[in-house]
Amino acid sequence: MSDKQYVRAFIAIELPPSIRRSLWDIERTLQSRPSRSIKWVPEGNIHLTLKFLGDVPVSQTPDITAAMDRVACKVQPVHLHVTGLGAFPGRARPRVIWAGLGGDTETLATMAAGIDVALLELGFSRETRPFTPHLTLARVRPEAPASEISTMGEALASTRIPEGLAFIADGVTLMKSVLSPEGASYSRLATASFGS
């Protein structure tokens, strides 16, 4: 076993506080249908994941940051807006509940692919699934009763996203994730601004 220090990390776009607050309000609306089988994402943790890295050596974070910088400097700020609610694999059997994103998603996908390629030389694997920009709001436990799954599917279909949830993404962040029985807590390790 190596004596290297590791950090659980991912690359994300952080959201403005007003957008996180609005999404949290939507979560609370959905939570009005009580369930012990659904783990809701706290307001401060809602973000757009570009790439999950897993446990990486602390000594490698400067190289990851440099790779982020190389990609971010070629991208202009991205205009995005929250579109609607959905679930993976689908509303009939939700496992991950999310809010979708619209706007300049092609640039977002190109940037995510660029980060993927830039990290290849650092030993990270390519993503196997296509990039689908979304904001995770909750995860449904596999043992959730069918009645709760059905109720949540109906709630997703009937809950509307307020208009005007738009924002400009102007950079990416390397985030640290610390897991505990209470849930994950996130903190910034480094940021890379777009177009700089």
C-alpha cells in the first residue's frame, strides 16, 4: 500500500446561489411526498458534474488543474438555463432524479470532451457514456418500494420548473468530496476560468 495522500475529486461547474436555492425549493416540493427511499442533494451541493475522477493523489492535483486550464482558456462563458425534471433511467423507474439544462449545451459537451481528452495523459479513463448535462437532485435507493417509485414518477411529471432559471457558467472547478454518514461535503481545490 502506498503512503501517498489521496483526495476524492471531480470536475464541475458550480451554480450561482440563486439557482441552487430555486432548485432546493423544487426539491422541497417533491419532498412533500415523504419517502425514506430517496436521498436528496443538499442545496449547497447541487452542481453540474463534468467528470468524476475518484481517488487521486494530492500530488496530481496541480497537473489536473493545468489540464483544466488548457481546456477552459479556449471556451467563452456558457449561457445555460434549467429546463425540466427527469430521471435516469426514466420516470417510470427513477434511480437518479435530475433537472435538465438547455442553452449552449453543445459548447458544454465539447468542453467536457476536451477535459476528458486532456486527462487521458494523466491516466484517467475516457467516459463511456455520452455527456448529458443535468443537475442531480436526488438518488432513489434500489430497495425503494414500487409504490414510492410510482408516486415519485408522477410527481416528476406534474412538477413544473419556474421560468427564468438562467445563468452564465464562466469556469470550472476541481472539487474535493468528503463522504460521511451524514452525506458528502464538497470544497474547492482549484478553479479555471473560461476564456482566460
